Amino acid sequence: MSGDFFKRRNWTRSLTFAMVVAFSAVIFGYLIPESPAETDRKYLQNTAGPVLFDHGKHTELTDSCSVCHHTLYSSAQAKTCESCHGEEMGADEFSHAELKEIHGTDCSQCHQQEVEDGQARSCRECHSGVQQSTTAVIACSECHDDSYTPEIMEHDEYMEIEDHSCKGCHAPSSLSNVYHAICSDCHLENSPERFSQADGKINCSACHLRQ
């Protein structure tokens, strides 16, 4: 009889100990601050309504980052056409648009990477809230006399000028125009049922959240 009593008492102690441990673990779990879950989503503030942008999902939909981040590559060629093709093949035999179609969207096939660490710069570094000019390129006559024309130097020679700035010659589109051109065109082409209205126009609320 006494043996059964001690067995029951030991079992009760074990059960009590297990319950204390479990209860302590629950309390301890609540007390430790939960580390934020890793996400590749960006919350972009915008006057038309904030945009919740899933960067990771978009990278899975393209072959190259340069589809959106055109500044990742310079105008200089990474390798000559002859390195992949015969000597009879030259870049001047095709337009740039045709070359892009041949090689898809991966600019690294022909161009060297401009950013060494592969990190794209902010669009706001070049694109302001308001477009500075109605044309994409500023006329030479805005700063020089009539003897200056764009053809007097190659593009790479312009880049080598001391204190060179792309904005010295180029007038980038406004930030909103850039986003709408890149995002909306792709959305309407690939997911019209989600991003367009019944009349075919872009559905702004598909991207811009209500404030």
C-alpha cells in the first residue's frame, strides 16, 4: 500500500514540475519581444496614397534588375560582339531596341555593371517631383554657342569630363511619370484583370492604398 502511495506522490511531483515548466515557457515567450518577420516589402509614401511594394516578388518576375533599375549598367560595352559572335557581327548592324529583344532584358550580356555592389540607387537621385524640361535631353545651346553639337564627342567622353553630371545634358522625367510608365505599363500587360478598370484604364486603387 505504501509503495503505491509513493508512486502516486512521485507521479504528482513529476506532473507538477512539467506543468510549472510549461507555464514558465509560455510566460517567458510573452515577455521576450518578438523579432520582426523578415520581409522584402517596401511601404512607399505617396501623395496619391501609399503603395505597399513587394520587391522580392517583383524580382522573381524579371530576368534582370535593369528592367526597373536602368542605372545599374553603363553605356560602355562589357565585351565586344566578337567575343560571342564572329567578326562579321557588329553592334551597328542592329538598333538598340533590336539588340534588347535578341538578348531579352539582361543588359549585362553587353554592358558592364555601373554599380560595383549591385545595389540600385534611389530613383529620387535623378528624378525630381517635377520634370525640369519638356524634352529628355537639354539642348547644347542652353549653355554653349551654336558650334557645340551632341556629335562632337562620344557619350563616354562626356562622362569623363571633370565635374560631370548626367543632369548637365539630360532632363529626367518626373518621379511620378517614371513610376507610372514602368509600373502601369507592365501591370496592364501582365495582369489587366487586377490593375485595370472595366473601360481598360488603370485602376489606381490597385496600387495606392486609401489613406
